[in-house]
Amino acid sequence: MSETPKRVLIFEDNASIQQLLAFFFKKRGYATELVGDGVDAVALARRHSPALILMDLLMPGKNGIEACADLREAGVTAPILMLTSKAFAEDRERALKAGANAYLLKPFNPAQLEAAVAALLKP
């Protein structure tokens, strides 16, 4: 009997990055859900029990900081990896304070993403 793959929610408004991330996780056996809007992202995460959430900081509807805080307030405990081009220390601090577990800058290489995911999903 086959085990249900772990679900990764990808909240990213750039279609190219969405596809890249979906490919990355599907190659590793994860099921993925893609959302490009912060409001929809929060609703989806509340309905599912994801193993991991990847979230862009800049999204339409609700930014990643607001969405992250809303998820934590709603009791979502899945690790959140913030993926963003915002390199300022203040942005990183705001994301972590809102409940993100890790912060990875775009552009990233697959080895960086692999290491960040491994650290968040270790048993």
C-alpha cells in the first residue's frame, strides 16, 4: 500500500517560480498546491494539514507577513519558509516575528532550498 505524499503549499504569485517550486517538490515525492494570492493562501492552509508552507513576502491580496501572522493565529503549526527578494534585515525580522521559521532570499539555488527544507522537515 502506498503512503499518501506529504503536502507542500506554495504561496507565490510569479508563475515561473510556482512551476519551478512545484517541479522541485514533485521530484522529491511531495504533493503540491499552488496559490498566488495571500488571502487564498490563508484559506487553503487552514483547510489542509500541510507538511510545509513556502510563502513569498510580496503577494497580492495579503502580503506574506500578514498571511503568516494569520496562519499562526489560526493555529496552523506547519513550518513556514519565507521565499523573497526582500534582503533587508528588517524584513527578515518581521517575517520571523510573524511566525516564519526560515527566510530564504531569491534568487536561490536548489542546494540552498534543499538545505532549508531538510532543516524544517527533519524528524
